[in-house]
Amino acid sequence: MYQCSYCGKKGCKSYDDEATMPVCAGKNEAVHAEAKQLFLEEENQKIARAAGQVEVEGYGRWTRLEEVMQFCRLCGYEHIGLVFCSGLSREAKIVTEILTYNGFSVDSALCKAGSLPKSLVGLKAEETHTHCVDEVMCNPIGQALLMNECQVDFTLILGLCVGHDTLVMKYLESPISVLAVKDRVTGHNPLASIYTARSYYRSRYFPED
């Protein structure tokens, strides 16, 4: 059982094998030998190298979207897919305009594309917003298949629901990154509640304490 989240030493950041927990994920030699070999594959080399370059070049200066664009340039990704939530349609339009202005071609797919009913996945009327089984559900599998059909070089995910993002990542064939995740309560900034998990959100995250 690996518990890196509880490790206060982080010896792996400085090649210090002593500054570790008794059971350390960094000491699984078989796993890291395999990882090392996988890093040597051509596509993985390209992606990892570009990620490292972007991290240093833009550290503390570039926004997430600026980092995405530079990463795509370094990887040679020119055709970008954008899969997004209908609730973030305005933001998706702006993102598309920014990417297009900066020389990328963009194909985008809305979560409701295909107009599939929620009854398709067995949801009951009382489990929908409109109390109707014909309410249109999100279609992340369709979004992924559309991007695959367009043969995009790279796909950005913008604000998909929990679980819908899981399915779109399952079926996308291109490399993927996330521009923003959905959190309707915190303005799509889920870390806001983590920063206050022991204070304002304590009763929600630790109700028995």
C-alpha cells in the first residue's frame, strides 16, 4: 500500500533513499524499471520532453492555456479537439478563438451532441432534472468518437461532469489534457474547498470530527 500523500520527507525529489516512508512507492524497482523503458519510446520521449520544457519556460508566468499551446507547438500538434460541457459554451467559444488566433485548427464537440435520452443508461424520471426519462444526457462517448473521426492531434477537456470525463478519456484515441474541471459550487476551482477543508468545509468532508 503506497501512501505518498502522507510522506513529509519526499526523498525522491533529491535522490535520498533514506528520507522515505517504510513502504515507499519509489522503491518498487520493477515498476520504475518498466517506467524507464516506456519513457524511451519515441512518443513518450516527445511528450515528456515538451512537458519538461514548458514547465521551466513558463514557470509562474504562463497560464494553463498558454502552457497548453506551447506544449502543442513543441509536440507538433496542430489540430486540436475540444470537448466541453454545454454549461461552459461561452468559455469554449473563447478558447476556440484563442487557439485559432494562435495558429491551431480546432474541432469541438458539445456534451449534448447526439441528443441521447437518459433512459438509455437506465436513469429513472426522479433521477433527472426535469423528472423525465427523455431528458437529454451528456454523451462523452460520442464526443470522443467524434474527435477520433476528426483525427485530431490532441484533445482538450473543458468542464465535463465527473464520470463523463472518465468515459471521454476511455474512448479518445489522441493524447489528452484537461483545461478545466467542473465544480459548480466553486466556480470550477475544486481546490478552493480543499484549501478550506479543515475550516469552512469541515462539516462536509469530516462530518464526524
